[in-house]
Amino acid sequence: MPYNHITLDKMEECIFCKIVRKEVGSFKIYEDEDYYAFLDLFPLAPAQTLVIPKKHIDSYIFNVDDEQISEIMGVAKKVAKILEKGMKTNWVSMAVEGLAVNHLHVKLYPYFEYKDRFVKYKTYFGMVGDKATDEELSGWHQKIVASISGK
């Protein structure tokens, strides 16, 4: 069911704001003063990651100021490089559709069947996938964190 921007628009009800406030748990991949990245609970690809600003910002990117877009894209690039290393892939795609949750977010999709960008490959784009198991999330998280710490 699509997110209802009219009724669930408030920061105190936003699931991403709750994650930032640590009211809801997450598998953190990256964090700085202004941004937070974590594994998506409903991935369409293994280790699909969401990059969000800590500040609640409406999800329609074409209403977001250019500086904010530039900042979140820079963070998304950092996180994509972390995913490449941790998940041993050479390609990460992204989407900014903002339909499921009204809080600006970039979805990062690691590809594992990528051979050449101009040949057929399995596509992962869409709103949400099936809920990942705790074992899947934990396994992906461990791989990524280990690659960051060099273990």
C-alpha cells in the first residue's frame, strides 16, 4: 500500500525519523552529522541500502533545494563505494522515487549479475521487496562492516 503523504507527513510518525532518533532499530552502514545510511528491510536486491538526511525533508526530490540534492548525492556516492567493497560488486544503481516513505531518501541497489551495462541484467527497481530476514540483514551488515574496518 503506498505511503499516504497527507496523513503520515509528521516527523514524529515518520519511520525514518524514528530510525534517526534510535526509536526503531536499523542495520547502520554509514553515519555522519547530517546523514544516515542503513539496510532496507524490504530489499529488491541483497544489501539494498537507504541514504537519508537526519533532518525530515519531503521526499519529492524536485522540490528539494540544489545544495541538499548535491549533499545527499555525495553521501550516496560514499555509501555506494562502501557497498561495492563490502558486497564485492562492481556496480551499484540508485533510485530516488520517494513513494513509500515521505522522507527524502536515495535507494542504492548493488548488482551481482552485472557483466556489461548494455546487456540484459536482472532489474531490481520498484517500490518494495519482500521483508528480509534478520539472518540476511545481519549477514550483509557483517560483510559491509568488516570491509570498512579492514577485517
